[in-house]
Amino acid sequence: MTDFFKLHFFIPLGIVLALIIIPYVGYMANQQLVLAVVIPYLAVLIFLEGLIYRVIKWARSPVPFRIPTTCAQNRSLPWIKKSIGEKLDNPETTLQVIGRMALEVLFFRSLFRNLTTKLRRPADHPEDAKLYYWSYKWLWLGAIAFHYTFLIVLLRHLRFFTETTPGFVQTIEHVDGWFQIFQPTVYLTGIILLAALTYLLLRRVYNPNMRYISLASDYFPLFLIMAIGTTGILMRYFFKVDITAVKQLALGLVTFKPTVPAGIGVIFYIHLFLVSVLFMYFPFSKLLHMAGVFLSPTRNLANNNRWVRHINPWNYPVKFHPYIEHENKYRQAMKEVGLPVEKE
Amino acid sequence: MKEPVKSEFGTVGEKPKVEKKIYNRNLILAGIIAFVVLITFPIWNLQGKSVPPPDPKLDTPVIQKMPEKDRKCIEDKNYMRNYHMQMLDNWRNQVVRNGNRQYTSLSGKKYTASLQNTCLECHSNKSQFCDQCHLKCWPRASWRPN
């Protein structure tokens, strides 16, 4: 088990370190054009193409029967009323499905109901061990902190891709740098992002059960996004690069007139390369739950099996083999061994 | 061509060919299009028009009067571009909190730590120098020009 863990932990770590060295070597070999233009374009193409391919592939699978996972009572006797929470947990209409999906996508409801189990000694029977369940919100907290800060960090980067920074981005920055500490102002989301990632990583490493089921594909995105966050923070606060040149580069990319301004530090190329790798890796990994959450049949279907007939597209008219045919075939043999027959 | 389904009793039916199609096509396509439109926002926002890079001007009278070889900022150009904000912040701290107005540059030259008297003496053209980046393409929500 230890070896299994080591393999799945250290190989992705090594890959991410190699991914940091590659752009460094490329920078030293003056391959800025490849690092800043070719690879980012390629990454966005692979990202979009892969994502659309996967979504279409999912959409081609028929889901003939409704298979929602439900946590509440289905429609029942008329005097049994369903509360709003029960309607969202066992949706009967499209509107309720939309409500359920919104709760899932925006607030990670299924993680919010996460439970933990522990064996404890009950006070009245100290010699016994009893299994206790209780609410466990840390995973939800870590996940929601990570996802929302990542989104905000992504939106903040719009500053580089627009001629004049949109108002909402300025508002985000203003709120994000609320405390106005240090120069340049520290953005809280950057710190929360790394803290949440650290928790999500430690959760896998610390708990033996989690460690056992964690694979390289679980650690790799964590290491990769941690490396992206770390290089970003280093670049913003410590090893500064010429930010107007970076913006010129970004604007050149989105206006399809790519230029590589001179004098951008190597850390920028490392950051950009890691982001490109994340984009390329995205459609082939578990990160695609971004699209998959909308297409999961256990969540996005109304639980109406009891009153709507859903027909299987691969149903065929079945040729029945009724008992009487069976008897016609074996009547003589049945009579011989004394079995009762319907027709003489 | 329908494929027969066989069992111990012979042919019991014919497997229909399941039509290959995108289920909920309109919804799926709408979702994909919405996503692509959303993430290509920077592209259609600019519509391919080129944005000139900021062009801070250095042709103030004070700089012009300097002999060619002395036309240097406190630190070298790259350092000033990347770190001027931290330098000014450090100056503020050392002047306001410690009353120390002396700044020794990396090359050993001594300067008075003052935005008004040192920086703006040469760079007296705020709108053609500072604002080129700070207002045009690098506005900060918390940075208020006065």
C-alpha cells in the first residue's frame, strides 16, 4: 500500500516539476514564440475541441429510464405535502430540476450533505463500540472555497485580455483587495485558493482510506493548480515582470496579431505554460466535471417514472413463448412422466 | 439490416438499430454555444482591432537638458518598470515613519526620497508618462487620479 501511494503521489509531482523545467529550458533557448504563442493557441484549441467532443459523446448515449438519485419522498397521497426542500431533492417537474441543478452547481449541495463516521464508546456501555454518523462540512468548505476563488482569479485575468478593464472586474479587484495590505495590494482569493488546495491535498494524504483510493489523476490536477497559483503569486508579489508587456502579449493573442514583447521574466513563461497544460489536460481528465455536472442523469432528470412512460429506444417486438406452445412441444413427454397437461 | 435475437427457443425478436443521434440536441447545442461565446469574450470584445501598447514619453524639458550619458533613472529601466510601486511604498514608509529622506541606489548614488521633488522633477509630464499605463490600460479600482 505504501508503494502504491508513493507511485501515485510522486509521479504526478515529478511531472509537474518537469512541466516547470520545460518552459525554463525553452526560455533559456529563446523559444519565447513557441511558449507564448504556439502552445497557448494549441491549448485553447485542444480545450474547446476536447470539451465539445466529450459533451457530444455523452449526449449521444440514450438515457431511456429516469435514474435520479433522490433523498426525499416522491409524489404520494394527496394529503402528504412536500416541502420545498423535498421538492428539490426529489424533483417532479423541470422547474424543480433546474432548482436542484442550481443548488448543485452553485452551492455543491451533495457535498454539503457529506457525512463522516466514527467508532466511539457509548457513555452507558463503555465496553462497546458504536458507529456514529455526523455532519462533515470541511470537504464542502474546501471545495467551495477552491472553486469560487479559482473563478475569481480567472475573472481577474480579464484585465489582461481587454483594452479597458470591464467595470465588474474592477469591482472584483476592489473587493478582493479589500484590506489594502502590502504593495501591490494582496488579493485574498490568491491566498484562499492555495489554502484550499493545500487542504484538498492533505485530505487525500492524511486519511489512510483516502490515500488508498487516491490515484495519480487525483494528485496531478492538485499539484498543477498549486503550481499555477504559486507561480502567479510569486510573479505578482516577488519576482515581478513587465506587466504592460504581458498585457501586450495577451492582447496580441486575442486579436490574432501575436507579438512577443521582449523583457518578460521567465516566471511568466512558466506560469503560462502550466496554464496551457491545464487547458490541454482538462478535457481528458476528471476536471471535465465542469461540463459533466450538467449531464449527470442521476441529477438532471425529473423523477417521474411513476406517471410518465419512458420507452427504450432499443426495444423490439419480443416474440413470446407462451406456456401452451411449450406444452404442445412436449405434451407426449409430459404425459409419459405423469405431468398434468392443459389439453389432452 | 435488423439483427435477430436468438435464445434457446430460436429467434425471439429482432434488434432494432438504435438511432445514433444527439439526445436533447437543442439544449446541448445551446449549452455548448453559450459556453464558447462566454469564454471567447475577449476575442469578440476586441474584434481583432489592435491595441497600441502604452507609450510613456521621456521628453520633458528637464530630461532634455541632461547630457546624454546622465539620462538615467534612479535604477535601471527594467527595475523601475517592475518595482517602482514597491520603491515608492518603501520611500513613504522610510520618510513618514522614520524621517529618513535619503535613498541610495544600487549603483551607490544618493537621492532624496520624494515623489514630488525627485520623480516628478524629471517626469513632469504626468499625463504623457504615468497616465499612459495607469489610466489607459492599467486602471486600478483603488487608484484614483486626482
